[in-house]
Amino acid sequence: MSAKNDIAVVLGTRPEIIKLAGVIRNLGSRGSIHYTGQHYDDELSESFFRTFKLPAPQLLLNGISGEHRSIQISRATYQLAEHFRRVSPRLVIVQGDTNSALAGAQAANYCGIPVLHVEAGLRSNDRNMPEEINRRLVSVLADVHCAPTSWNAANLVSEGIPLYAVRVTGNTIVEATCESLPGVEESREILGKYGLCENEFILATIHRPENTDDPQRLAEIIDALCEAPIPVLFPVHPRTAESVRAFGLADRLSRIRRVPPLDYSTFLSLASHARLLISDSGGIQEECTIIKKPLVVVRRNTERPEALASGFAVRVRHRHEISEEITRILANSELARILVNRPCPFGDGKASERITEIALAVADGGALPPGERLGEFSYTCEPQVVQGGAVGRALLRSPVQRGSLAQ
Ligand code: UD1
Ligand code: UDP
């Protein structure tokens, strides 16, 4: 028999709120929000609860924000496990690869509660990324793996996760984006507020440790942004703001237009009216394929080769490469027309529905719903998954890891 609040959803950062909002809403009274507080500034947390009209968390953890990774994970695991032992949820849902997701998965598993992992199977194969370690550990702990794409599913299967526990659902970012994009009138107002003209500016975000924690790299990226021939709007993540202060780069950065992190609708509106995007964000690699904008990914690798393979993104690392890509994209008058007709590789906007159905089935002790055919491959317990894996691995080895736009 189902009970109120018997499915615990653990989250703690901006992208998790965005990507779990649809599932939380669909779960209705069955779901309960457990917020770790990893992100705590209004503009990275409550602003997103408001955008998606989410209820207040039923559990809010203490002492997580701004702490070292080891402290965040251990404190959150401890507090969540204490709570789970008291209230015994039937299922715990975690999303992605953050410290909060790993803590949620550990706490649930240690308490004998099944774990459903949303956005499972992404792999950068870069052990220097905290997120790569987190997502691999969550895969070990999870009982049900909702993979956004067939490549993600194939990664899981190739690591020995049983086929019956993997479902390809699409990525929930598709519905989050479609739901949150403002209309024409509101977008015009937003452009006006920031003094920007449609298609005549670049929107940039940078927050990954590989770019923010090394002064030389951060300076290189800032210099490349400063060299752009059209205005750059740069919403500054708190991690980046801290590094800019600590490394004395504020003067250099003052040559481009900085703003605090933007609310989701404003960000999407600006992104969809920009000429191009520059970012190291995971979510923006997905969103660019939905809003059909070119993206320069500033990273040494990516766990989302789909955005590169489908021609929306190009991955670069060094200052001259960033500048070259900006020049190339601005000179390509055909690109916008080509991208507009490209399909999004991250699903059809029904991922939250599928994940909710799976979650309810698991919580109620039933069998997993059968997989569906999405796109090129079948993602059920059939050998095609292995074929998807072969393609996926080939993509990772091939130049697609760098990508080139709209080929
Ligand atoms: C985390 C995730 C990352 C995700 C990102 C989304 C991990 C390992 N990393 O990185 O995968 O892409 O969130 O944005 O979980 N800070 C504030 N205010 C806040 C939040 C953070 O000032 O509301 C500061 C903290 O004090 C800290 C720094 O930003 O010094 C980094 O925060 P943290 O949550 O540790 O990691 P992120 O870099 O945000
Ligand atoms: N985003 C936002 N406001 C901003 C910058 C980003 O709403 O000022 C959104 C963006 O659209 C994306 C999400 O935040 O959906 C990504 O978060 P982030 O880049 O912090 O994390 P990642 O996806 O890299 O884990």
C-alpha cells in the first residue's frame, strides 16, 4: 500500500533542483524533498524552488555548505542515514554526480533502501573530476539506473550493471527547459533590462575546478572572453567569484560584463537570444541542443559527447582555441539555420514522466516498467544496448571528443 511522503528525493545544488523538479511534481504527495544545503545562496537554491513552484524541503541538513568535499559527503550521509532509519522511505531518488547525490545514495544503501539514480551512466573517464568519482560510486550503490541516452546505458552495461536495472528515459532537462523558457514579450524585456540586442552577444559561464582553481587557466579564459568582438555577459558562479578574488583577477575580469547567477528563466531567455554560448557547465551542454545554439565547451573532456556528436558544441581548452572558435562561429552565417533543424539527443521531454513511473513501480514493490524505443537504439534488455555501447565508445575515442559544429 502506498503511503504519503514515502519516496525521498535528495538534492542540494542548482542543477539537481532543475532536473528533479518534474519528478518531484509528478510524485505529488508520495515525494518528499531532502535538501542538503550544498548550494545555499538564494540565487543558486531558493530561486529555483520558486521557478518550479516546489514545496519547501521536508528535511534540510546542517553544516554542509562551503565545506570540503569530504565533510560535505560524510556529514550529509550521516544526517540522511539518521533520518532514513527513523522514517524508512521505500525509495530514495538521487540525480547526477554531486556530493549531495553521492551522500543520498550512500545513506539509502546503508539503510537498506533502494536507490534510483537519475542521469545515470555519464562518463568522462577523468578521475581528476570529483563528479566522475561521485557518479561512478552512485552507479555502484544504485538499484535502478535511469540513463538519459543509449550511450549512457551502454556505459553502465559495459561496467557490469545488469540490463534489467537500466532504463533509457531521456534527460529531464528537456522538459525543464521547455517549461521555463519565457515567451517573446518577456524575453524582449529581459534583453532590454541587460541592454543586449538579439544575436549580438555571447553568454558565458565557468565554474569547474579545472578552470577556476588554477590561476593561469582562469586568467587565460578571462582573457579569451575579453578578446571577443561582441559583448560578453558573464553570470559569475560563487566558486569562480572566490577564485577571481583569491587570484587577484578582478581587474582583468572588469573588462567584461559580470552579473550574479541568474534565475533560470532569465538565463534561458538570454541563452536562447545569444549568438553563442561559452561554458564548462554540464547542463548547458544539454540545453544548447534544446534551444539550438552553438556552444564552445571549455573543458579537457566531457561526459556528454552527444552534444559534440550532434554538432551543437565544440570542445576546446586553450585561450587561442577559444578565440578561434568565437571567430569561426561569428563568421558562419549558415550555422543558426543548420542548428535549428537538428534534433536534440537528450530525449523527447517525457523523461520525468518515465522516471516517475519507474519510481512508483519500485516503491510499490512491482516490476520495472518495460523500456521504450527512443531514437536509434532499443534500450530494453536487448543486445542493441551493446551496439549503442560500441558506438558510444567509438565516439569517445574519435575526434568527436573535441567536436566540430554542425557537421
Ligand atoms: C557543485 C557540484 C558540481 C556542479 C555545481 C553546480 C560537486 C562535487 N560539485 O559544484 O558538479 O556542477 O555544484 O553549480 O558536488 N558557494 C557559495 N554559495 C552557494 C554555493 C556555493 O558561495 O550557494 C561557494 C562555496 O562556499 C564553495 C564554492 O562555492 O566555496 C563551491 O561550492 P560547492 O557546492 O562545493 O561546489 P560547486 O563548485 O558549486
Ligand atoms: N543556470 C542558471 N543561471 C545561471 C547559470 C546557469 O539558471 O546564471 C542554469 C543553466 O541553465 C543550467 C544549470 O544552471 O541548467 C547548470 O548549472 P551549473 O552549470 O551550475 O551545473 P552543471 O550543470 O555544470 O552541473
